Amino acid sequence: MRRDWPFVSLLLLALALFAAFAWSTRHPDWGPLVAAAEWPVVGPAVAAFRARYVGDGGPPAGAVSPVAGAAAPEGADREIVILGAPARGRVWLHPGTPLLEAPRPGAAPVLLMPALANPVVLGESGAWLQVAWRGQRGWVPRASVHRPEHAPQMAEPAPPLPRPAPPPDPQRLARALARLQTPRRTLAAGPYELHTDSGDRALLLLLDRAAAQIEPAYRRYYGLQPMGEARGAVVLFQRRDDFAAYAMGDDRAAADAYASGGVVASWREGRPPGEVRASLLHELVHLLNRRALGPALPLWLEEGTADALGESAFDGEGRLVPGSLGGSRLERTPRWELHGGLAARELWQRAAERRELLPLTELVRVEDAPPGASSRQLLYVQAGFLVRFLLAGEHGDGFRAFLGGIAAGDPATAEALEEHLGVPLADLEGGLAAWVRRRGVGSGEAAAL
């Protein structure tokens, strides 16, 4: 028996090493593995290992790997709710109403409705209705809903007039701050307060300079004057898990960043600095949209304006170039990655080849984000390129007039857009496609690349 002990020991050690290797390939962001990447001698090898396996669970938002293939929208993700053609009408839900995974009491909640909303009805089962809201689906009992005819004051939503920025919601901000690790610091990101537990001083300086430029760039690019002064708080988590814990229960928990209640949240861990900056600027544009255009904008306009400006490149002097295409290209043997705007262009081109792009006449009528991260990402990419295209040439004045009309209380409809542009949206399909394939970036391409 003793003679076999060395063999058994080696076998157990081999099995343990194999298990550790398998675990690490599935969890490249495992804490001890991340820490080992900073060690001397073995650190570079560990970092290369992590780079090889980061993304096995799916590419991060805004990144594609041309070698492995970009994530394409699955067939189930292609169901999109179109304005004017809801599946089975609408209902109103009060704040705090839970959307459940299954039509039965005690089922796990998908999310809690954070505000009064009128989601689309997708189906029914006995005393239950299935509804969709911001890309999430869930079940609610009929007794908890209100039909539009039972709330006539809500049946016709008010135009999305501009509103001054409110202070950050104190409860939401307190919840975010409670998730920061110690030590944490309060700094500035342009006119906004920045709360963070990240020690990356270079990145924090980068964010401060970028956030200071976003509002002047917004005024120039969109021809709009946001109401009042900038107000809000930015919370940058070092760890992705802390961001996810803060966002838990919200339908945007899987995103890189999001803004809600005057609080913009994002995370740093393992992301290129330019990607963190772009996600922050994207969310700050949402705050600016509220002050310049108003809330409840069409989905394509809300996300398209945020993408077109937030994903812009910076020139050699560190100045934001509105309408250009920022991003980064990372070579990690044996693959390479695209992030930000460069990834968006690659995703658009691949979707075009597969005939997966929405026609413009449908894109501008999408009312609810489609389920599935890949479908939602593609919709945002399409919206961003449409906004860039409209502002890059002969349609710029018409599009800015459309935005000005919304700010004055005009409807933000597809018909109003076509009237200001002086051309049917269907007639722009070919020009947009050729523009994206040829350049897709405007004057800042050299700076971005």
C-alpha cells in the first residue's frame, strides 16, 4: 500500500490541478486569479491565461472577437414590439409591482417595477397576464393591472418636454455608496460628483476631462440647449460584482453602466480605460437628453443620441470629436478584440451580411427593448449609426430641426422625422448602408483608429 502512495498522491494532485484549470477557464475573473496576474514572475503568464479565457461566458457589451465570431441575435431574440402594433394591448402597473417568472403565486420575481409604466401584454394564462417592459418579460395577476381605459388621464402620454435635472435620488445613491469598498473617494467628473473605490488615478483624470466636455459637445452636435444646470452623481465601482450587486433587480444589471434616479453607475475591473470612459459618456447623454428633450423619448432616439456622442473618439489633444467613432483594438494571441465604436461597426457589418438589421421604418417605431442582450445591443448600434448618418451630411439641418421640435413639445414620431428630413426613411436605407461600409465615422476616424 505504501508503494502506491506516491502514485496516488500524484494522481490526486493532477486531478486537483485539472479541476483548478477547468474552473479558471470558466471563471477568469476569479479573485485569486486576478490577484495572481499582478504577481512578479508568474504575473504575465497568468494575465495571458486570463486574456485567453475572458469572454467564455459571452462577450462584454461593446466588444466582439472577430476570430471567435461576434454574437449574433438568436431567433428567439428577434421578437420586437413595434409601436402601433402591440401584441395584445397594454396595461398599467404601479411602482413596486413584481414581474414573476411563472404565472403562479410564489414564483421568483424577474424585477420590481421601479415606476408607473404601461408595458405591452404578450399573453395570458387564466388569471395571469404576461407583459414585456424594457426587454424583460414576466407574469402579473390580472387583479394588479389597470387597462388604459380605466386611467384616461394616462392613455395619451404628455409630450416629452425638457425638465431640469433633479438632485440624485438619496436612497439610490446611498445604496450605491454602500456597495463601494474601502477606501473610497469623492472627486469630480466634470460638473458631476464622482464616488469611487478605484485607485486608477489616470482613469479618474481621464473621466473628469471627458465629462467636462460632454455638455458643450452635446450643444454643438445636436443644436440643443439643456435646461438648467448639470446635476447628478457618478459611482464608479472597481469590481464588477459590486456593480452587479447594486444593479440587482434592475433590468439593466448586465450592462456596462446605466443611469437611474440621477445616479450614473459603472465599473472598472478588467476593462480598457477608453471603454469605461465611453460607457460613462453614454449615460451622461441620457441625463442631458432629459434636460434638453425630455423623458420618455422613443427608444431609438434615446439610445441613438447617447451612442453617437458617447462613443465618439478623442483627438491627440484629448478633445472629444462628436460623430466620430471611438473604441479600441486589443491583440491578445491567438485572438484580437474590438471595443466600443469599432466593435459597433463590426457588429453592424456582420448583421448586414446576415440580413439581420431592422429596416429603418421599423427601427424608429421600436417601443420596447427586445429580450436578449445581443438583440438589444444590435438595436442600439443601429440607432447610433442612424443618428451619426443623419448628422454627417445633407440631413443634418432637418434632423436638428426635428430635435428642436421635440424640445418645443412636438411629437417624436417617425412621421415627424420624415417631414423634417423631407424624405421617406425607406429611401435612406441604401445611403446609410453605403456610408457605414465606406466610413461610418465622420471626420474623427483617424483619431479613433
